[in-house]
Amino acid sequence: MVENVHNVSMKLLTYQLIGAVNYERVMFDIEGSQYGPHQVSSAAVAEHFISRKMVDDAVVKLIAPLSLQKPASTDVSVERLRQNFRNFINERIRFEGGFSWDVLLIPAIGTYASDSETWTYESTPRTVATQVLVEMLNDVKVIGNDGAMVVVDVSTGWNGYIPPILDALRALMIIDKIEGGLKSRRIEQAMYVVSEPVYRPVSKQVYKVYFVDFQVKASMNLPINKRRDADNAGNISNYFHSLTYTEKREINEGFKRSADLKKLLS
């Protein structure tokens, strides 16, 4: 059950992993109230929080793996790529309910095919978690001193992406607590959400949505207790396993402050 913790100005940040963008418009049931029709359950979650006046504002961010579209040419900027995905999703999903929405791009994992072409993404669960964490941190910081309600909807998309996304949420909460002196600084509450599966051969009038409270503990201890571990953690090229020695050296030369990071961790 969702707690009403609206004692200050509050914003809802809802993240939902998506897969094949061909979702049906259905009604969702949240704590006895029906919302919709919506194509994604995160839209119903946002509408629920707004209608119950538990938040002042809400945004839905769809976590989209790069594999949803055929790879673009290498000269496309990140912002242009993000806009392409916004247009792609906007053509397939209609949002209603008094909230805003955006796209959170994540690296893809695996090999895909389209029009007799195949391509492989050499990302790892760690790179996915890192990308999601960076985006979440930016979203929370934009809120400023207002409180945030963070919800991760794991109802759709490839299951392999869900653990890294929840790892990112866990890291986000730990950072928030450390910044707040081991007490939550901005995040008032965090949850993950699961809706009943919308399975086409078995049609229902309403699909229930379930909230699960997500809590973590934070401490001031670093997970690094050896000089060697600090050196490895501060070596930027170590996060790119598939690169050649020359490519890794070029990355290290490009990130001059990696030496400062090693010193700080040590």
C-alpha cells in the first residue's frame, strides 16, 4: 500500500522499462480505483498519485533499450538519438492524465536483427545500471529541495534488464541517504510496481497494479578496502571490457582526471 507522505512539495518520478512498443489500451486498478485506459501501467500510477493529491507533479520516464530501433549512424548526437526515440514512442503510445513523460535510453545487451541485418550490443548489466543511476541522479537533483517519490515499474520489457534497474534504484537511495547524513535527503519513498500481465488471448476488463515498498540501509563504509581495488575502480578503461589495449589507453588519456579519482579512492 502506498503511504500518503505528502507533507511538503512532492514530485513523482516513475520509471518503466519497455520492450516491443505494441501495448494495448486497458484499465488498471490501483488500491480500489480504476484508471485508464492506458497502454502502460506507469501512466496509471502517475494518474493515481495525482488524483489522490499525494504529489504536486509527476513524470513518467520510459526506459528504452537502444535495441528497440535499428542502430543510427555514428554521427548522430545523443540528444538527436533521444529525440528519435521520443518520436518513435510518441507514434505508438498515447499518454493522458495530467503528467509529463520522457525517454531514458539505456545500452542494449545481445544480438538483434532487422531487414536481414544483424547487430550486436556489447553492453553489460553494469553499464545498464550505471546509465540508469546517472539519469535518476540528474532527475532527483533537478527537483532541488522538494521531496521525491520514486517508483520503478517492472511490468514490461525484457526481464534481464530489471535487476540492473533495481540495482540503480538501490544505489540512488544509498547516495541520497549518505548526502542526508544517513537519512533520506530528497527521496521520501521508493517502490517498485508490478501489474497483472496483459495477455492478449486472455482478456480482462481491469488489471490490478501492486506496489512493493523498496528500502535500503546506508553506511559510510566504502566497498573498497584494498589499494588494488581502488586502482581498479579508478581506472576508467576497466569498465569497457571488449576494447583493445590501444583503445583503452586512448580512453585513459581522454579522461585525465582518472588519476585524481584513483588518488581520492586510495
